[in-house]
Amino acid sequence: MSPAKAFTCRERGFSLIELMVGIVVALIAVVVVMQVFRLSESSRRTTTGGDDAQTTGIISLTVLQRHVQQAGQGFSSELTMGCDINLRAGIADVTNAGGITINHPIIPAGDANTDTLLIFYGSSNGATEGLRINTQPGAATYAVASAQTFTTNDWVMAARSPRPAPCALSLTQVTAEPVGSNVTVATGMPGASNGGLFNLGQRPAVLAYAIRNGQLTQCDFQTQDCTKTDAANWPAFGEGVVSLRAEYAKDTNKDSVVDTFDQATPTTVCGWYQTAAVRLGLLVRSGQLEKEDVAQAAPSWEASASAQFVAPGSDWQRYRYKTFETTVPLRNIGWVGVPTSC
């Protein structure tokens, strides 16, 4: 090629129009990718939120069920059921104490349209019906047939027989290892001969449950003052559990078949023994707030109108919900049986 011809050759490349078209195509591709990513991420959050809600609901219901099954352990006797029980100094009496109480007046109400539970049971392997107090050698000493079932620091309750009205009991601790048939406690009950001594073990449970700020919370009366709503007293263990509802299942005609479900707490010994089970319902909400309404109808469960779920907040339809329910037999009360006097 001659130098003249080489001088006239020009290098060819992309024109301005071609560059602009390429940029536009690339931008469109980026927008499409971002849209796909956004939809995928939204779907992932929805799925993850639903999985979290299901896991939380299962764990929360399992915890409640486990404690309800123990309700009344150690004191399911005609001498104690429905009595007022003083737990310790500075704490209000648990009035009309059964194994489990729905919306007990000593427990501050939780979030609107939710219920509270108070569950009481012992940790001893002693007899649920207690031991007969043969004699009372001292003001704080009881003589029983099987003193070896007691040990130092066990929590016990002494009850008179026949049962007085009103019936008031107190938790107190065993102060020393039993000597012979004698059990010595910190504070005795006068006139307890022929009554019953109930061993609740080293760590009796007096647990309260409530929905507070959209979370299932628990308070232990043995260590906290559950009559106050301080956050330190009510640690949360069920985030996203926005409703707890409960009803008593009652066998009112003693045919071993539940006849009614309601929230009326028994006020008599017979009423407590006719309470065969407790029906529980939990409403769990996903943590993902959707851009549009996804809940078309209010969540519900098989319960009376007074115990239906009410989803909180004006934007409740933009969340997804899962409901969990179970009916838990009150075994410790059922094993004693309904007294013939009922």
C-alpha cells in the first residue's frame, strides 16, 4: 500500500447513536433484573416471615401446653382447691387458686382482646392429695406418716380439715431435715391436726402469661412481682404472638364428657373438679408488612364469640397470620376425681 493511500484510511468505531442505543438497552436490562430481584426478595421475606411465625407458634404452644399439663400438681385436694394462697411477703394473695386460672384479677390485663393465664403447680414427687397431719407437736411442727418425702427448703402448705370458709393458706418452707415423723416449717398453721400437708417441692411454679406489645410474655411469681407490668418482670419469649385466648372445658353433669366451654372461673370446689381441660388458641403474625391487603378475613378458631381472635392495628390486613389451638386435659385434677358430694 502506498503512503498516500495509507494516509487516507480512517479507523471505524461506534457512532454516538449506537452508543446511546446500547446504553438504553443496558438500562432496560438493569431495570428488569432489579424488578426480578425485588419480587424475589419480597417473596423470600414473605416465606421467611411465614416460617418464623410457624416456628414461633409451635414453640409457644408447646411451652404453654407443657405447663398447663402440670397445673395442680401437688395440691389438687378438696382441702386446697379454690383457696386463697399467700405466696410470700409483699406479694398479693392468689385468690381462688386452682391449677390454672384464666384472666385472674391479680394479673394485669395484656393487649386488648387477649387473655391472661395463671398456672400453679409443684415440683415434688409427693402425693397430689397431700399427707394427713396426725398431730401438731408444735406451732410450726407437723407429724405425718411419711416424713421422709420432705427435705430442707421444700415449699409446703398446711390445710385444716374440715375445710374452713373462707379458706386461706400460705406457702412456707421446711427449715430442717425431718426428725422421725415430724416436719418443721418456718411458719405454721394453728389447728392443722387431722388436716393435710402438701409438698410442692424445691421449686413450685406460679407462672403468669400475657400478650404485651404484640409478644407472648411470661412472669414467675416466685422471683418477680407479676402484679406490675414492668418489662423486667415480663420477659418475652414469643415474638409475633399477638393474641392468646383460652376457655375452660367443663363436664357439668359428671358423665366424663365436656358439656361447655367458657371463661367463667369456678368459684366452688365442685366447679374446679368439673373443669376437665383448658382450650388454648394462639394467633401469630408474620413480621412482614405487605404492600397490599393479604388477610381478607379476620383469623378465628373454634371458640365462643367472647374468645375470638382480634388482630391488632388498623393495618392488620396487610399481615399474614397463623392460628394454633389445642385442648389440654387437666390431669392432676382429673386423677383425683369429682367428689361424691358434687
